[in-house]
Amino acid sequence: MDFLLTEEERMFKRQIREFVTKEIEPFSAEWDRRDEFAADSFKKLASQGLTGLTIPEQYGGQGGGVIHFAIAMQEISRACVSTALTLDTHLAVSVRPIYKNGTEEQRQRLVIPAAKGEKICAFALTERGAGSDAAAMETTAKREGDEWVINGAKCFITNGNVADIVLLLATIDKTLKTRGITAFIIEKGTAGFSIGKIEKKMGIRGTSNAELFLDNCRIPMTNQLGEAGRGFPLALAALDEARVGIACQAAGLAEGALDASITYSKERQQFGQPVAEFQAIQWMLADMATSIDAAWLLAYRAARLADAGQRFTKEAAQAKLFASEMAVEVTRQAIQIHGGYGYMRDLPLERFYRDAKITEIYEGTSEMQRLVISRGLLA
């Protein structure tokens, strides 16, 4: 897919691959084994300026576009999906929305240290009874003088227990449904804000996902992000960019599985010849490669539209839907090619398989992506 990139973008891709090969890939299995937030991975991302990749330089970032974010997600995910998810959560659905919708004071106070990687961010939308159905949100915000008082709970929040800054959605009037949802910034150490259960997960074990509790949590009016009642469209816009990242995450891990399968099929001998000589294996590899390329084309199209300032909601959903379902199938096939070895933890295939499944769920399930796409077609 490199022919779709400019020379500068190809150079950026090479730099990220070199960084990942040296600083991420050797540690990815250990981060998975520890089953906790890999703080080292975030520090490594910050050292390369990736924590502020799409943020202007004046606010501590690199000034790259969504296409640069897509490339970074691709290359990181070839080695470690957990690290890619940490970046996606921190940057795409947290720092970027604060930069795009925040006041100058909020940009100076929050965006600059977050873009530099001095602070880590989380995005808190999901609740036990409000996943895909955001209108069912129970977390409330009530204004009292110059403060907002927030009560409620969030679940499955990536980076939740380690975040310095949480971009949180709450409703100021449940009767208004999504039109009452407002965005707020909760900072670590705020009275009434606490961490609950840390989830144990099937995959993405190098990340942490936590419950967040808000019990009469008081924040100043200056921690409201954007207009009251406009939190839902703010979140949807952030999710559009994040879905491009998840599409590249899925395609990246699938590419890693394909590369491993090609190498193994050339080396593994059965019946006196490499298994790559068997047509059954050749056809599996051909299908895997074709599906991965299709995912890249969809993801790059969405990224280009985003950078051109055009609407890309449907295209982001298409990329995310296709790439995530493709990743599950490709990693399954990769394990099949490796046989018993693929099932063992000595190789990364079983980790890729476990990590692939979540790409069909977070940032909107496959079912929700189909709904977004159909709405775009019928509008």
C-alpha cells in the first residue's frame, strides 16, 4: 500500500517500523503476560512524539494528519495491539476532542502536557446499561453555582485507572436523551472521583480497563468541554477518527499474522517439502493477503477524507467493520497454518487471535457499524 503514500509519509512509516522493531516488539509478549497496563509502552510512545501525533506543534504535538495516525496504528499493531489501543484512546478520543473543542485555557492546561506524554488520557462513555445506546446514559451532571456536580459510574474504560485526564460524558437532562449529553473533563485527584474494578480480559492485556465512580464529584465550570448538550456529536466525531485507527489496528495485526505465516510455511517441512508448496496453504495465504489489502484501501480512503476536511463517518465505519471482521478470520487462518505451534504461547499468533476479537466490539460493534453505514447510504 506504500504507493498510496507520499515520500514524507513513507519515510514516517519506515521510522515507526524501526521504532516498533526495536522498542515495542521485543516486549509485547511480556506486557501481555503481565496482564496490566504497560506503562513502559506509553513512555516509549511519548519518546517518539506519538502521544501528540495529530496535535499542532504549538500545543505540544507533531502536527501530523489522520493519515499519519493511521500509519502509526498500522505499524504498532503489527507487534502489539495493546500499545496501539493505548495510543488510540489517549489521542483519538481524548486529546484530539479536547484540542478541537476546548478553550484556549483548556488547550494550554490540558492538551500541551497530554500531547507531550506528560499526562495520559481516557475517554469515558460506556456504562453498564448504556453501551451502544448512549441515550440510556445514567451518569448525571447538575449545575450548582460555578460548579458541576457529577454522579454515576462508567465501565470498561481503557486507561481509566491510570489516566490523569478523563474526558467524560454525562447527561444534564435525561428527558432530552442524546441532546442532554455534555462533555466534561475530570482530572486525577478530584474529590468524589474513584476507581473501581480492574477488568480481566481475553486479549489486549497490556492495557487496563476500569470502572470509574463519581459520587458528588464537583468540577469547575471551566472543565466543561464545548457547549452544554453537545457532548454526543462531539463523541461521535471523535469516534469517527478512532474507527480509522481501529481499522488500521486490525489490519496491522492481521499483516503481522500473515508475515509470520509466510515465513513459517516456507520453513515447515511435511511430506518431504515446505508446506508452502501445498495449494491449500497457498490459497489461504492469497485470501489473507487480499483481505488485508482491501482493509488498507478502506482505511486510507477514510483517513484521506478526514484530512481533506470532508465527511467520512460512513467510510470510517466501513473500514472498521471490514478490517475487524477480516482480522478475526486472518488470525484464525494463521493459527491453522501453524498447526499446534500456532496454539502455543511461544509464538504471537494466539495473542493476535485474542486481540483481534475486540476490534469487532470497541469503538462501536460490527452491528453498530452496519447501522451507521446503512444510514449513510439511505440519507
